[in-house]
Amino acid sequence: MVDLLFFAELQESVGKEKISVEAAGMTVQELKNTYLRKYDIQNTENVMVAINEEYVTDNSILVDGDVVAFIPPVSGG
Amino acid sequence: MVDLLFFAELQESVGKEKISVEAAGMTVQELKNTYLRKYDIQNTENVMVAINEEYVTDNSILVDGDVVAFIPPVSGG
Amino acid sequence: MDKNYWITTDPIDVQAAINQVVRPEAGAISTFIGTVREFTKDKRTLYLEYQAYASMAEKKMLQIGTEIEAKWKDTQTAIVHRIGRLDISDVAVVIAVSTPHRNDAFEASRYAIERIKEIVPIWKKEHWEDGTSWIGDQKEQISYEKKIPSKEEMNNG
Amino acid sequence: MDKNYWITTDPIDVQAAINQVVRPEAGAISTFIGTVREFTKDKRTLYLEYQAYASMAEKKMLQIGTEIEAKWKDTQTAIVHRIGRLDISDVAVVIAVSTPHRNDAFEASRYAIERIKEIVPIWKKEHWEDGTSWIGDQKEQISYEKKIPSKEEMNNG
């Protein structure tokens, strides 16, 4: 299983902070296509992805136990 | 009478914080020549002068009651 | 997590951040304090809500401190960011950088706030008089082509 | 004298200076804190002694704040300088500038510290391990041709 974390407007669109899915072997791009589109999230190209708290590129491949965070444009400070 | 204030190394050279002198009508340059040289102070061209807490040029003329400060290069901060 | 980089739900004590970087070798400390501004142009903010991916945010703030140490000699940095509900004039973020000489302190703290707005997973929700919105501009008034950190930025953790 | 610009013999409370510039219109506060550094190259400082022409110094600090208001829109500034004996890591000066946006805050506080070193009648006496000396370089490592403020600077009180 892979945990998916959603923040900010993504969390509001999904209605949850976290879901667990079977996604080992998928690329980040495939994960985005599947789970962000499922919740009607537009502008997915602006969403960064972190695996286990480090930013990754869309062609990274997931393994079991990964924690994936979908990170919309940040606005701290 | 005019009050002369000395600070930092000038104060140490003069041995006093303040002296009162008859100097109405003198220019700042004349005052420097008279009172700084009296105390063997070199590099008088680096000493700025303020009359009544505002910087003045060497050709300013003193009037009775003025407070004159001799200001060596500052080093606050 | 390094005690110099932290996320908190409590009001920020500016002095606590400064204390983390005071040291005999430093003669200059530059701090940046971000507070909640009431008006953005003519739009009035009632309050803000900050959310963070806290564990990753602390890691990324530490990364910024490490970047600063690499760029400016002999610096020490502390960064604290508050999350949750913040009212007008509340302190959202404090950056403190100490250096032997002042120019480096200014440049480094300016660098830190820019980097926070690029790579630290924290989000601000504006509660306006007439609605709410999550703010997505990473760099406020400046528009950047690059939305995703470079490979180097991503791996420099 | 304006309460935002003061000379004190007491330890400086950084937060007190910050509080003078916090306001709903500001989103950014940049502070500069000058502390007593132990080593300058390989020369060791035991402690410092600051002397001021206090009444004039407060006037000149106010002048710097006025210059900042003229140069950067909608700024508010506070400056406090301590005098007397200061030990290693003691805070000698705090500058706080609040602005709506952060770039102005950084530039203005940097301007303030440079101007303090030019026009504010405060002097530092170093007590080294091997003697004492009044420090006369107005701008520390930078050597300036111009030792006297320009006419404009002098009259801009």
C-alpha cells in the first residue's frame, strides 16, 4: 500500500487528508492521472509531488510503503 | 560664552567633557585651530563639528550661547 | 529535527529564534518577521489559516539553512513558522541569521524568505471579508516561469 | 524625542523595538541586531564601551527614519542604541523597519545601519586583550573618501 497525502485546496477537493491505495510500481505521473483527476483537480502540472518528504519528478516509481504528498504551490512566509 | 563638548578620544585628550569659552564671532575653523591644537589633537580635518546638535561647516560663525560639539569619526552600530 | 527549524501552532517568540543564533563569533543578526497584513490592495483580510506538511516543512527549512551555510561563510540560521489561525499582525514566520559581518546577514535572510516561498510545504488560506481562498503564488508579486524546483534543489535535502 | 528612536544604558529588549513598528498595514519587518563580536581577525575583544552625544544621536536616528520614509513608501522605523559597557554578544543596536512588502524592509534596514555609521554621534572603544582604542572607521572594512557628511546630509535634520 501507498499513502497519499493531500494539502490545502487539494485536501478540500478530496475531502480527506490521507488515503491508502495499491500503487506500487506506478509512476508519479500515473498516480497523478489516476487520483488527482478522480477528484476533478485541474492544473495538475502545478502540483509538486514528494515521496517520503523529498520532492521527486513525475517519472519516479512508487514502492510499497511510500508516503506520497501532493503539494500544490506553496505560500508560506 | 560658548560651550565646547568633546567626545571619545578628544575627550581623553582634553581631559574634560565640556569647557566654556569666549568665542562669539569666531568661525568653526578658528575654534578648531585654537582649541583642538591647544590639546595637541592631530587630524583635525577628520573632526566634524555640530552647533546646537546639527552638523555645520568650518566657516559657520558662532554666537553667544551656542553649544559646539567636536565629533571625531563615529563608530556606532 | 534540528532545534533551529521548527513549525509551531503557538504564538512565535521572536527572541527565542534570535537566541538560537547569538554567538561570540557573530557581530550581526538579521531577522525577517512576516506578519499578517490586513489589506492587500483594497482587499481586506479578516484572518489567515496556515497549513503545513510539518515534518517535511522542518526538513526543508533545515535544507535552506544548509544552503545558506554553503553560500555565506560562518552563518548560523534559525527559522520558525507558525500554522493554524493567525489574526492581523500575528507573526507567521521568523528568520534569524547571524554572521560575523552585516552584509552577509542581510543577504542570507533575504535568501531564506525567498526559498521558503519556493520549497517549504506550507499553505496560506486567506479569509477575506467576501470569501476565502488558498493562496498559490509562490513568490507573491513576482511571477516565475519555474514552478517546480530544479533537480538540484529537490535533491539537496 | 520620538519614542521610536532612543539611546539607553540598559540591556536592549529587541521585542520592544519590534513592537514600535508592528501595524496592520505591514506584512514584513526586517530587523538588524548588532552584537559585540569577540574576534576581529585574530584580535580578541574583552568588552566594548560605547559613548554617545545622546541628545544629538537621538535626533540623527530620527533623521534616518525620516530619510527612510522618504525613500521607501509606507515604512515605519525604530532604532535603539545602547551605550556604556557591553560584553561579548550583548546587543549594541537594534533597527526594526516595517513595510507592506518585504523587499523594502530589507533595503531600508540595511540603509539604516549604514547611515548610523555615518552620521550618528556614537563612539565605540575596544578593550582588547592587549590595550584599548577608540574605533574611528565610520564604515568598518570599507574605506570612504568622504569623511564629512554632505551639506544636504547635514541640513536634512
